[in-house]
Amino acid sequence: RGTLGGATSSKLRDLSYFVCLGVGFILVEIALLQRFTLLLGHPITSLRVVFFGMLFFSGLGSLLSGRVQAPEKLPKLLALAAGGTVIITGVYGWVLGDITHAAIGWSINARVALSLALVAAPALFMGMLLPTGLRLVSKRHAEIVPWAWGLNGAASVLGSVGAMFLAIFFGFSKVLIIGGALYLVALVLGLRRSPSSEEKKPEGSGQS
């Protein structure tokens, strides 16, 4: 707990970013899992396709984010990834049901390919946000990086329960939109300052 001392509000804001990512990721994943169960015809098939797609394409997004080496470009990457996630999940919340109903008569191979393509779009952007956030936070408060990992994982577990609770009251389409909205919150939290200005702040303020 001692690592949270000093600049506590700044550190808590950084950690809130990772909480939003954890909850948002699992909300989107569970909503897509439910939607594609209807399209693919069986929960186990949907589980395989959606989980594979989310893990593979989010991993690919994480890999691609590592190609951005310049620290000053990281906020732009974060904005691109979070903004893309918000737009795609928002659109999916309104039209994904119509897409799955239109494709329900296709062959199983075509339905699997369509499902993977639809999962790939948000997952690629979502996968960029954790490593990019870690790189930004490590320049501001390197000591809280373990906290960031831990809270992100815990938020994913708690978010899975929250997803079912929200779905009961609002439906899975709204769960998808809420998951995207959390990425908008993460965008606001993650872009409050650039890493370079954060590093210069102690010198300019005269703090030791």
C-alpha cells in the first residue's frame, strides 16, 4: 500500500484506467458471446469462436502497439484504439442483432468466418490499450504497474458478474454499449497528460 503514497489522486486515476479496461473488455466479450450463440447455433461453438477471436486479435493488437516506439505517439495510439473501440461497440449495439438474423441461414463455415471478422474489429483495438496504458503509466508512476495488472485482472472477474446483472435489466445490446462507454472513460483517464509533461512537472514545480 505504500506505493500509493505521494501523488495519490494521480495514481488512483491511472489505476482507474485499468479498471475500466478490465470491466469493459469482459462486458464486450460476454455480450458478443451471447449474440453469436444465436448465429452459430450452440453455446459451445460460440464460446470457442468468440474466445479464440478475442484472444487472438487482442493479442495481435497488443503486438502491433509495440511497433509504436516514440513516447510522444503513445497518447495518439491510445486515442485511436479507445475511439475505435467506442465507435465499433456503439454501432454493434444497434445493428449486430440485425446482422446475425440476416446471416442465420448461411453455412456454418460462413457464419464462423463472419463471427471472427466481427469479433476482430473491436478486439484488435482493445488489445492495444493495456500495453499502451502500461507504457504511459510506467513513465509517470512505475511503482504502481503491479497494481495496474492486479486491478485489471480483478476487474475482469467482477465485470463478468456485472455483465449478467446488467443483461437481466437492460439486455445484451445495452451491455455491449456500456462496455464501449467504459472505453470512453478510459480514454479520458488515459489522456489527461502526456508522459513528457509528467516527467518535466517535478522539475518545473521545484519538488525534490
